[in-house]
Amino acid sequence: MDINNKSRIHWACRRGMKELDMAIMPFFNHEFDTLSDEDKRQFARLLECDDPDLFNWLMNYGEPADPELKRIVDLIQTRNKARGPVAL
């Protein structure tokens, strides 16, 4: 996925599962533009994962075997927690 195609990445963030939307969409809306290009690439890679895996990782029921994906999951969780609840 092209990291410069923000509308495509935005579309990929919409998962159709409320829990995932509540984790991924605020991160995208508030943090994506501040990410390095490498972090944007890893975030785009994360969005290519299956919803059950994303759910498990973002809800702390497991973690990705790939250390780069784990780092992005941790970044999403950390930044979302620091920012606090936001409306979708």
C-alpha cells in the first residue's frame, strides 16, 4: 500500500468491527501525519493483517510474531492511551 495515498490508508483503517475502529481510526486521525515513513509503511502492513489477528493484538490477547508489527501495535496502544478517549 502506498504510504502517500492517505485516502487509501484511511479506507483500510475502517474495519467494520467497533473495537478495531475505536483503536485504529483515532490513531490514524491523530497520529498518522506525525509518523516517520518507515512507521507509515509498518502501519500499512499492519492494516493488511486479518481482523481476528488485529483484534487479538490490539486487545492484548496476543502479539504479532513480527517485531516491526509488534512495535506498531505497541505504538498504537501507547499513543491512544496517552491521548485518552476520542469520538470516532
